Amino acid sequence: MTVRTRFAPSPTGLLHIGNARAALFNYLFTKHHGGKFLLRIEDTDRERSTQHAVDIILEGLSWLGLTPDEAPIYQSTRIKRHQDIALHLLKTGKAYKCFCTPEQLADMRANAQAEGKPPRYNGYWRDRDPSEANPNSPYTIRIKAPREGSTTIHDLVQGKVTVNNSELDDMIILRADGTPTYQHAVVCDDHDMNITHVIRGDDHLTNSFRQLVIYRAAGWEPPSFAHLPLIHGPDGAKLSKRHGASSVVDFKEEGYLPEALCNYLLRLGWGHGDDEILNREEQIKLFDLDGVGRSPSRMDYTKLAYINGYWLRQADNVRLVNEVIHRISQQDSIVFNEEMKTRLSVLMPALKERAKNLKELAENSKFLFSSVPLSFTEKAQKLLTEENRALLRKLSEKIIALPEFSKEAIDTLLRQFAEQEQIKLGKIAQPLRAAVTGSTISPGIDDTLVALGKDEVLKRLGAAING
């Protein structure tokens, strides 16, 4: 058997982090078993489904590196197939026409609630002859659910789960306007796509029991099910914006790397020893459903930041330079020239050691592109005293005479200057940092000066000294 899984989002909003983890688990499980990972866009809700949401899903999966093995399938293109199967079930007596009006259905629900029963359809038309209805009356098609016994799912995560069939109702599979319901369309599509494993959130567990009714009525072999526990906020409540980033777009905008987010999501609800850091190849090699826990997971943004910092330090410098340029260009409308790109490239190895995410990395890089006179932070301004300006004036003369503007040469110069002035190295390094960056925080002063270049350093020093 070739393993075939699918990620089947509805394009009615953003790609939530819980959906992203489900997609990741489907992808890793499939690759671990040498199968096919598929994408189905469940866009039958035409009023709420938008092309913008579809694009967000596709871009999000691409950013996460979860590429489907076949072209995406759009559920809306398969309505005729859904209708044909519903009509076949009707013809073979596995389903029936229901002529109940909305008012009658509302009365049924109200009566059931009054009797302390679940508010569901009571099967009024299940065994009636359709000829009893007005031939011009609209009707839905309902599946005949079993009324006796029980149904058991041997879930690959949740274990053995059993439901009494009396809890299942004769749900609608085809609406009066001829459109299929979600439950029916999903079963038809999963069958036709030869899906072997349905891996999704455990909020779909009830749906699985209802969908099994359709599988059995159609005489189809159902897939194996695996229902993943949901992701909660740090406080145990449903994950939402108030907890911080909650969609893939949010995490991307906040500066998280896709490899870091996938690494974190993998360890959120799945365990393998004490290893926190796993690359994609290791994930595929190790992942299987037997490592998925049954309890809800809680987002730990501190741990995510740690993992992101690790992957940021491992990231290719050219990639990070391009990421920073893209972010700053969008936010501040800066047009980058080659000199500015060179500064950033030179300092990137040092910059990425001090940042937790791309957002912070971009912010920490901005001083490289500032124009003279610089804007100074309050702490930096306090360092530019008359005494320190005098020291910087002397240092400028030494820099002008420096034949080689390298990291080693700058380090030697600063140490010799501090010894000559009988001060600690920090007493000159900090005012110097303030003068050339506008801040008291930057990578090592020697790395910073080399990245700016001799001419720019002297220009910034001159402005700070005379300002």
C-alpha cells in the first residue's frame, strides 16, 4: 500500500498555526513512509471562500517547505461527482428524500430539546413514500445512519473510540439546491484521491464517525484516522491573537524562520528523546504517529524564540541579507545601493549572533544605512559628553592615519589608544559606538567599524564631535 495523505483547508481565513502543524504532520508521516502528500482546497462555501485566502494557504505551505506531490484539487470542481454519488445512494436505498420544511425542522429541534434529547432530525421521511409529498416540493437527500449497535474507530493517536449509533442522525448529504454538504464531499474526495490516512485535529473526531456512515453506505473502505490534539495558548485557553502570533502569516511577519517554526511545531505534541533541534531530513527519518501525544499542547513562545535564534545563527548570510533588505525596504522605503548591501553583508555574521528573529535583525541593522547627522538614543546622547568628544577627536586623528582598516588593526588601535589615555577600553569603545551607530548596542565595535568603512566612520565621528 502506498501511503497517501492530504491537507484539506477551507479558504475562508488565514492559515492557523494548528492547521500548519496538521499539514506538517501529514507531510512528515507521508515522507517517512515513502508516500504522497496531497493538497485539497475545500472551497465549496462560495460565499466565504476567497482567492486571497487560497493564495495565503499556497504561499504559507510553500514558505514552510510543505510542497504537495501533485497539483492541488479544488473541491468546487467536483460537485457533479458529489451529486452523482448522492443520487446513487438514493437509488440503492442507502439514502432518502426529505421534504421537511425549515419550520418543521425547527419544531423537531425544539421538541427534542424540550424532552431533554439532542436537537437533531427525527427521521420523519426515512421510511415514508416520497409520493406522500407534493411533487413540486423541494427536498434534501439524507443518508440512512445505523440505529442499532455502535461504531468504533481505532484511531492512530486517540486509540480505540466507540460511539453508540443512536447518537448518529440521518444527516443531509445533498441540499435542496443540489449542492453537497461538507461531510459528503469530504468522503467522496478522500475516496477518489485514494487517501489512506486522514490526519487532522481532534475537533474532527465527531465528523469521522458521521463520515464512516457514508463510507459504509457507498461500500468503500475507509482510511485510517489519526486525530491530533489541539494547540492551546500558554494559559490553556483556545489559541488566539491575544496570546501573540497565531497564524502562519503572523509568525512570518514577526520574523520567524520557516525551519524554526516547523522544528517547534514538530516538538509541540510529538516526542523523540530529548533532541529539540531537528532538521527536515531528521524529522522525516524519525517521525511517526506513535510519538504523538493525546493531550492538548500549549504554545511556548519563549521556546519558539530560542529555537528560532538557533536556526537564525545557522542560516546562510546571503539569505539573511536579502531578508533584511526586503523588510527594511518595505517598512522604511529605503533604496539600497551596493555600498549599503556590502556593509550589511560584512556585519551579518556578527548581527545574527545577537538577534532572536528577522524583525529584530532588521531593526539592529538599520544604523548601517542611517544618514549623518544620526539620531541618538537617550543613552547614546549621554555618552557624548565634552570629555568623550575630546577623546573621539583624538581617536579620529589616529583613524585617519591608520594604513589598514581591518578588524585586527582597529582592535590594536583601540587598545593602544586606551593605554595611552590611561583609560579602560570600554571608556572609549562605548562613546565610539554611540557616535557611529546612534545607540549603545551593536555587534563588537571592531566588526561595526569595518562594516561601515573608514570614510563613513570618520564622517559619523566628525558629525558627533561637532554636533
